[in-house]
Amino acid sequence: MHLLIVAAGSGRRMGHQRNKLLLPLEGRPLLAWTLEAALQSDEISWLAVVGQEQDRQEINIILASLAPQKPVVWVQGGATRQASVALGLEALPAAAAYVLIHDGARCLVEPALFNRCAIALRQGAEALIAAVPVTDTIKQVDSDGYIRNTPERSGLWAAQTPQGFALPALRAAHQRAMAEGWQVTDDAALFELLGLPVRVLEASTANLKVTTPLDLELAAALLRRRKA
């Protein structure tokens, strides 16, 4: 299975001027934890890191420290996540039939989740995402700050990554998005816009995305608990 790790982020919401994936987490760069899990997955045979040129040297140092036993390539990212994924798709080997896409900031992902997603794709799922049921009450709020609606919680899920796709369908979706000017925050949304089915695989709330300083503290606590 082929994997794209999107690592072209920023540290703005972390209060930093550098890529948050290079910040320290329990003695290692945050991205090192993500890459280690991918490299330990039995189902991942090839992976690419999609990033920005200013981070390339540091990311290469991280990779060298992990001594990968499978092919790892660098892909220059774009101005948005969507553009970065499209560039990653162009870099896939000709033999690739499926692809998993994972946000580098989800550093607590476990190899078993990569394995589950990869197996589900090979067993016939054309598109899937890792996700968890929403436990909070969600309010839809208008631009003036007033509640407009309270969606029924039982049907709400919080999307995560990995997300996996049959490659021809995903490439076609990205081409359509470019032609139509669609901008989305994850690849599953492209399938939704096209009316294509996307399967949900239940994951863990521990597979959090590190976005804020509090997330970083929580990730550190979870890693310490995992080690213990």
C-alpha cells in the first residue's frame, strides 16, 4: 500500500513561526512519531512525505534517524493541503492502485490503523476514512454568533486520517475539483461533492491532530501513558 504523509503545515495556531511538525514532543520531533508508525505498518510498502522546501533538511534528518527499510520519497507541497495532496498523487509509482493519505500532525496514529485501512481498501472499499463518533453536543452557529440548529448527535462523526482511496477515482476527483474551483479540507469531501460513497472505519479518540499547545501537552501525556 502507498501512503502520502502531508507535512506542509505551519505553527501559527501553536504560536510558532516554524512548522509545528518539527516541534519537540517527548524528546523527538512531532513528525518522527508519525513516520515511525507508518514505517512499522506491515501494510505500508512505500511512502512519501509532502512538505515545504524550507523544512526538507530537517525532515530528512528525522528520516535518517529512523533508518527506514522501505522506500521513502520527498514531494514538494503546494499552497494548500488540497494542492499538496494533488502533487503527492502525481508522485506515486505507476503501479499504485490505492493510496492512503495521513496528516503528519496526527502523531499518535498506530500501525494497526494503517493496516486496517489498507486491508479495507483491498477488500473493495473505494473510499474510506478513519473517524470517531461525536460525543459533544454540536451547535450550528450563524455569522452573528447565534445558534441556528442542534444536529442530532447520533449521526455525527469527527473525521480523522488516514483516509484511503482507489487511485483512479481520487485522481478524477482532484481533476474535477481543479476544473470547478472546489476547495475542501479533506479528500473525502471531494467524493461527497461527487455523490460517491465513503466508508467510515471507527478509530480512537487518541488519534488526535496536534493543532494547539494544549494538543501538544495532551499528546505528550498520551505518549507517556503508552510507554508505561
